[in-house]
Amino acid sequence: MGTTRVCSEVSSGSSKSLSQPLTVSTSTTETVNGFHEFKICGYSLAKGVGVGKYVASDTFMVGGYSWAIYFYPDGKSPEDNSSYVSLFIALASEGADVRALFELTLVDQSGNGKHKVHSHFGRALDSGPYTLKYRGSMWGYKRFFRRSSLESSDYLKENSLLVRCRVGVVKSVTEGPRYYNIPVPVSNLGQQLGNLLESGKGCDVVFQVDGETFNAHKLVLATRSPVFNAQLFGPLGDRNTKCITIEDMEAPIFKVLPLTLLLIVYSRMYHPGSSPGALLLFSSLLTRDKVLLHFIYWDELPDMQELIGTDSTLASTLVAQHLLAAADRYALERLKAICESKLCEGVAINTVATTLALAEQHHCLQLKAVCLKFVALPENLKAVMQTDGFDYLKESCPSLLTELLQYVARLSEHSVIVSGHRKEIFADGCDASGRRVKPRLH
């Protein structure tokens, strides 16, 4: 989200009396911006439903408020005699006098970039933000596009339209006078623990991996990981152990893996679906060591680009997949959440199937939902099914494949309905949450 700031300062005090204290307050007004994309499938089926009836997008959050896009295939006003389509943005949550800027874009789907844009942002200095006074209030255009022109244009492709919306909610904050300011340094606990690990001072346990050793501290491991806590201090653990041997890894493969994989190789967390050759190729990208120990001590990951020696998105995704599996094994919930977030941001055709399998195996519900939605998109499904990762998904998670196919079927069945909503296709005089309102016309 971006911000646009307007600041003003108010000061009290006299230039004639320098002995009086100067106080300063600052009022900051900014827009909290958000975006939403709404695909309207089955346009020809939507025509003829009647003036004033609309197709609504799913609700989306911007600036603490819910919003929705309303598309009227036969127009909003009877006087236009269905000659125009209408397009509006509506406030879908409770709110009074919500000030905002808006932009509606009908996307040119030919790839020529000749989008039809109606923006309030460019006129903000002339007219100021628009105020929506109640739930269901709208901003938009009754005559957004002449219907006859729309149906012969590049905006309509494969019987579908694509609308992009930008909302900028205006927020104001005033900070009062501050007479004293004592800066507080940023916590360096992670750095101190990291230095402790690197120095080797006080280490009391050794990991042994195929003849190589890595020193660590039992208390730090046990504090950060419930799994290590049970292994080192639990009823079945050996409190006196000095060495943990990592086994169950084929030596020829392990010998070419740098120390980066440390505990990942211990748990045999290969990249899902990877052949040994692919794993060897991937391992050659890794140049830094002890990622998990680094996180346990520093509470953050090292710079990923520096770690793997490349800015490759694929390589970053593979590392995140490895780390997520290891984080789940050792109950490092924060690391697991970080990996989920990175995988969500980097979801792509060539890796989404293996990420989906990983999410299913390690109970990452939010990541699983993101992957399902991505794969189910008509423009993605065919390409994903041709990847090696999809073959792995079929073999390792057959029940998940069934779930995916059911998800695709539901999406196809409701393609004309609002995105994600299980409501009637057309509503008459209702807001995005089904409550009757008096829409505010523009």
C-alpha cells in the first residue's frame, strides 16, 4: 500500500520572547491505498437482467473498511434505456463520512495497454476526497461505457471483462508537542546470540553430520524449539548427551550439499518431487551455512540473495520450501510463518504444485488456500498440470488432487456469480452484504 502525505505544523510561542518554550504539533493526512481486480465472466449471460441490477465483486479491505465493485450490465438508470453499462465502488462496511479517492480501470485485454481509466486521484487537488456517508454509498459512473461499443472492443475477451479498482482512504493523525525525546536502541539480542554461536563460547552439544561437526548450546536450542527441548530435556531425552548424530542421509548426495541444509538433510526434507540430480543442481546454488541455527540464534533469516548467490526467484522458492518443512519438524512457528509468507508472495506456475503439496503435508491452511486459488484460475490450470510438480502432487497427495478438481468445478459453476460469493447472481437495491440501501449516485 502506498501513501500520499499532506503535513501542516502549528507552533505556539513568541519570537520576541526566546525564553518561552517552543511547542510543535504535526497533523499528517495520508491516503492508505489498496487495489482489487474483478473478473466478470459470462458477460453475454448477464445482459438483459434489467436496469438497476448488478454483479458484485467479493468484498476487499482498504484502510480498515470493506469495499465492493458493482457492475450493472444493463445500466443503473432507466433513462439510459440500457444503452450504457454502469460501474461503481461501494462502501460495504459500517462507516460514517469515510473520505476516499477512487479509480476504476477497464482493462484492454488485447495487450495494447489502451485501458479505460476513470480516476479521482488526479482531481484530488481540485475537488478533494469524496465522502461516503453510510454503508452502501457509492462512487462511480452511470454511463461508464456505451454497451454497443464495449461489445465490439478489446475490453471484452472470451466473453469476460476485467476491472481494476484503486481505493485511497484518507487518514489524519495529529501528534502533540514533545518536550523530551530519548531514543531507544533497537534490540540486538539476536546479534548477541549470533555472535555467541559464531564464537563457540559455552557450546555444550555437537551436531555430527557425515564426519563434520557443528557446535551449539542446549539451552538456546531448547528455548527456541519444543522439539529440541523434548529431545534434550524431556522425560525420554538424554540430558547428558554431548553429541547428536545426524543419520539417514545418503553420503553421495550429502557430500555435495553445503552446510546450509544442516538439519534439513537430517530430516530428509528434500524438495518435493526432486530427483537426486535436481537436488544436486539446487544444492550448488547454496553458499552459506547453518540456516536453521542462524535463525534459532538470530531470530531472522540471512539475506536470501547473498545466501544462495543469485536473485533467482526459483532458487528462493526452493530454499523457502526446504526451510518450511524443517521449521514444521522442529516447531519453529515464526520461521514457518516467514516461509509461508515468502512462498505466498512467490507463487508461480512452475512451483505452485509442489508448494501446494508441502502446504497440505505441513498443515499450512492459508498457504494451501492461496495455492488452490492460483491453480484453479483458468489461465493457470493447464500450464500447472504440465509441470513435474503436478505429477508429484498426483502421486503424493491424491486426496488433495480431488479437492483441487472440486474447487475448479465450483469455480466454473459460479463463474458468472460474484467472485467467491454464494449469493444470487443479481441483486436489486442491496449492498455487498445483502442489506437494502439507498445508493449514492455520482
